[in-house]
Amino acid sequence: MQWLQKFMTGRYGTDPLNFALILLSLVLSIAFAMTPLGAIGSLIAMAPLLVAFLRMFSRNTARRARENRAFMKLWNPIQNWFRWLYLSVRYGKKNRYFLCPQCGRIACVPKGTGRVTITCKNCRLKYDKKA
């Protein structure tokens, strides 16, 4: 196992973008398995997997980190929206959940409090909502 640790020294490793690329490859391979494209579809499905492995073994860590930051800038609002949807469905009888218009952070307010001014803990933006 020490040889693997020695091999990976100085290499980028894995991050959320690699995980997303691997999942994309899995979804594409399942989707193409249901179509008559056959070998061409499997090659298309393997492309994101190849990119993920190339990123994982890359020694250019600054560039891979920059790529991951750009991906997370796109992914975080989507992830926050799904988290807001989950919380609204799960705890919607007791609380109201609001997304900050500037940074997307979730704020929780008990139902029935009426009109409230919410101050975002992340960016300090103040906005009015009705709970």
C-alpha cells in the first residue's frame, strides 16, 4: 500500500467535480445501454470517466483546483435549492425556509411569525419575508 501512497504524492486526487464526472459516466452508460447505439454509446459514456481519471492523476494541482472552484460555483446554487426543497418538505409544517437572494444561504423562520426581516449570516444582507 505504500507504493500507492508514494505514487499519489504530488498528484491532485479526487474532488466533487471528479465525483460528478464519474456519476455522469454511470448515468450515460445506463442510458446508452437502453438505446441501439451500442459501441458508440459506450465510448461516449466512457469519456467523462477518462477525464475524471486524468484529473485525478494530474500533477497540475493549481489548474485542477481552479476547475473545481468553477464547477462548485455552478453546483452550489443547485445543491442549495435541493437542500431548501428537502427542508421545506420535511419540516414545512413548523418552519418556513428562505434562500438568501445574494448568496443562497438557507434561513429558517418559525411559521406564523408574520412579516420578518431576515439578516443573512453569511453575507449580512437584510431582506423582508412573510413567514
